[in-house]
Amino acid sequence: MKTMTNVDIYAISHELNEFLEGARVDKSFQPNKETVVMRFHKAGFGRIDLVMEAGKRIHKSQYPLPNPTKPPSFPMLLRKRLKGANLLSIKQYNFDRIVEITLKKDRIYTIVVELFSKGNIILIDEDKNIIMPLKRKSWSNRDISAKREYTYPPENGINPIKISEEELKQLFENSDDDVIRTLAKSGLGSLYAEEIILRTNDFRTNEDLSLIDKNSEASTLNEEEVKSIHLAIRSIFKPLANGEIKPEIVSGDKDDVLPLELLKYKNFKHNYFDSFNEACDEFYSKAVKNTITDEQEKAWNKKISKFEKRLEFQEETLKGFKDTIEKSHKKGELIYSNYQKIESLINVIENAKSNDYSYQEIDKILKKAKKEGMDEAEIIKSVDKMGNLIINIENTDININSKISIPENANIYYEKAKKAKRKIAGANIAIENTKKQLEDILNKKVNAMSSIMLPQKRVKKELKWYEKLRWFVSSTGILVIGGRDANSNENIVKKYLDNNDVYMHADIHGAPSIAIKLKGKELDDNTIKESAIFAASFSSAWSDGYSTQDVYWVTPEQVSKSPESGEYVAKGSFIIRGRRNHVRGVKLRIAVGIVDYEGKRLMAGPEEAMKSLTDNYIVIKPGYTKKEAMAKRILSKINEDELIELDDIVRVLPTGKCDFDDKKY
């Protein structure tokens, strides 16, 4: 995957700074070892995901990456320190491959994104002290670890937007490299160094001068050549300085993403974008898709390899058993077919031993007899220190124990063959089991690879006004809405509650204001019952693990913001005056599904209401599974037409943990 250049970072940081200024940090997570995603919320726009990959890239993205169920320590720290923080600025440091994201919460924080070498992402405080790095690193002149002062890497680059002709001249005079390497090593990289040399021909003041040889020594350049290079640099980077970039992805011998048009890619295919962020998002997200697929492929191949190696070992073992049977039978038969010769040799060994000859001396005597043509000795190979006779018949070595009889020697081999034969049945069973397991895992791989959840582009949806609140449609067709927080609770009463509507609230601290939008219809028992379930389920009773909760309802004129003397009414809270109509022991249950109500959309409400609109839903209850993990399971069950995303489900679930209703699943 391409690493962003200094030029890329200049363009991307300017766009991000303009777009994200004033945005509020929502949450942070770490999809993989090198990547951190910060989710922002910007008034009037909504959610914005900023992807930061150490040593590679930074850009906003519409391709959601997976949020791990168990977050690592770094994003957990970011959540603790930065949730709710406002973004002050995003800037490139000194035209280097470093981006500084400055935020303000209780104090000033900076996230330093290093995009050089293997990179890093570091949270520092206003005094430049490191709070925590994504990766702890240490060099002789830099120590990137907690509680250390953050130090920038040594400066060795130029700013092509600001560099003067005199500064360029000094750069070349002090260089020991050729022209192209001098430019590349100054922070421009090989791509822009090549582009500069390509364009110098257009800026020669004297046409009689020869073209600049990029491989010539930089220190030998004359003033005219330096001037032409300086003019080429200005022509390339002037659009960048003026904010007149032309973001594109080029395709040809290689693919690349750029903020500027280059002569080098003149004959490539060009795909232009409205912003460099959008271009980077398409370019890098495509690479991420390939990476996810490759990683999954490697993981499955590792599992498969384990079974393939086991099968190979088992088949080799089976072959060994069969070879043992064949060879052991042959040796037993050869012993009997050469009975006389072997018996004579054993007798020689016994007689020699009785005359105090050592086995080493006996070995020499028999080998000498073999050389002299003794008939029995022709099969002799050696006698070892233990007195065992090793013979060779028909190119087969046979070990004969000289202390036991010939039939006993033959029987040793026959027993060996029988033992191996007994093991064959078990080996065959083991092989069949492994083959079945291998087939199963190969099928699982095919299914898994075909259903890999690659990042899908998130298209910003235009929400209906009620989708910004809690909402459902009752089984009798009445819209019921509820607040999500103090602000929306305030709006439910002040903005949405009409005179002929009904106000409902769970009888517990920490519950949404509910408005039953009758619009001239009569209030029926089903709507009261369903709205009560809705009010109870989205109250704090859910996160507290209650199974039931009391709810009450009143008319709009009973709801007041005016406190009694000496009282204070907090934002989102109201005073209820007069008689309350209670619904006792309401069961906490919520159905989540896709309904067709003014178009296909996700709804969370009582099961009876859901059942009247769709069959594609699940039912949940208070439980022990985290919302994010539960949302993934719900998504796999109801997202048949890929209409919704994981975050859509997380957003509509009650606050707190949950599980599937056993009666439904």
C-alpha cells in the first residue's frame, strides 16, 4: 500500500482542517494493529470517520471499518481523554510526513500522526509530554514512550512551496549525491523529483543549453540549471499553494492517488474527484479490501495446512506399516530359506565364544572366511559387540540374535509384521477422519471467503424528522416518538407535542419523554400498551437490568416547565400536574426490524407493532451482551437487502446490554 508523500499530507491536512474545524469527538476505535479511527460529529453534517494508519495514511472515510468487541488500550485512552472534545486544528508539521490534530476538552491535547517509516500515533498534552503512543519506540535521539517529552525527528527536507532559488542552490552545493537523489531525499520523494526533472526543459533560459542529466552530480549544476529547476518546482507546486488542487486516481502500469496532475502520468487513465480526501478514501479503501481478503486467506490456509500436514504424516505412517509388513515377512522367510547357512554361522560364533574369543575377534574371523570363499560366510556382513549377527541376503540386511534359536529369530520378524498389520486399521480410520475434517474446513473456507464483510461505502442518508428521535408506528398506525437525550426530550414537549396528543413517561429517573401523535385519531388500548413498552424499554430500567417497569400517561396540558417556588427543573425534565394514568408492570422487550413506513427504514419498537408491519425482525430483552456485539448479530439476521449498517442498529438499541428473547430465538 502506498505511503502518503509530504505533498499528499499538505493537501489532505488543509482539507481536513477546513472541514473538521469545530467538530466534536464521538468515539475512537482500533480496527487493526496499525490503524485508529476517530469518529467525529459535526453540526449540520453528522458523523465523520477519520482514519489514521501509522506510517501510511490519514483521511476521512465513508468505508466503515470493524470496531473490535474488546478494544485495545490506546483507543480506550482516547475515549477516556477525548470523548466530547472539540477539534481546533489539523496541521502538517514543517512540510514533513507528520500531522498534528489539536483538540480541546478540559485541556489542550494533540494527536501526532507520524506517517514516515513504520509510523506511529501519539497522544501528547499541551506541554508536549507523551500521554500514550500507539507503539512504544526508542532510538538514540528519540524515545517515544509515556511520560517522555515528545521530540520531532531531525529535519532534512525542504518546503517546495516556499524554497528560494538561493536555498535550492545551497542544497545542491552541499550534496554528495546526484541531482535526482538530492531532490528525492529532500522530502520530495522519487515521484516529484522525477517530475521536476521532466519539467526543467520548459524553463531553460537558453535553448542552446543541454538538458539536465538527472544522474549528474548535484554540486556541478550551474546557475542556469539551478534556475530552471527552481522554476519547475514553482510550476508544479503553485496550485498546491493556491489551493487549486486537482485530486485524481491514475491507473496504468501502477495505480496512484494524487492532489496534482503530473506529466509522468500523462498517458495514464485519470479518475477525478471533488476532494483529495474522497480520492484517498477510494484509493486506500480498495487496498484495505484486498488486505482483508488476503489476511482471511492466510488465516484459513494456516488452518488447512495443519490438517494437510497431519494427513501427510498419517499417510506416511500407513505406508511405513505396509513396508514393515512386507519387509518383516520377507526377512522371516529368508531366515528359514537360509536355515543351514545361518545355523552354521551361529555355531561358529558359539564355538569361538566358548574358546574366549571376543565378538570383535569373531567378526574379523568371519569376514576373513568370507574373503577366502567360505560358503556359509558369503551372507555375513558383521558381528556387533553384543554378539548379534548381521547378514545380507538378496540385498536385505537381517539382524540375527546368536543367543536364541533360528525359529525364534524368524518369529521376531513375523510378530513385527503382525503388530504393524494390527495398526493399519487404526491408521485408516485416522486418515478417513482427517480427510473428512479437511473437507469440512475447505468448505468452511469457501463459505467464509464468499461472505467476507468487506468495507462498504457508507452513503449519507437523508433522515426523516422522526428518525432523529426514538420512534415507532403502532399496530393501529399511530406514530409514537421519544427523546434520545435532554435536548430532544425538551423538543418532544416544546416542538412536537400537540394539544390532542398524549404524553407518556416511565415512572423512573432517566427515561425519555414520549409523545403519542394522534393527529385526530382516538387513543386505543393497543397504542397505550405498545407505547408503554416503548417508554419502559428505553428508560434506565433497561440498563439497570429490570424485567418490568411502571409507566404513566397524561394529557399535554398536564405537562409543565414552570416549577413551584424554590424548585428547579433541569433541561429535558418537566413537571406533571394532576392525575396520572398508570400502566403497571410493563414488560421490557424491543423488536428491531426493517419496515416499510414512508420507504424502507429501520425501526425499534414493541413486537406487536413490528409484527403488523414486517416479518423481518428480531426481539431483544435486557441481558449481558454489549450493544456492539449484539448489533453485529442482529445485522446478520435482518439485513437481507443490505439497507442498513452496523451503526444504524447500535443507534436504535436501548442503552445497556441485551440478549435475544428466548421465546423468539
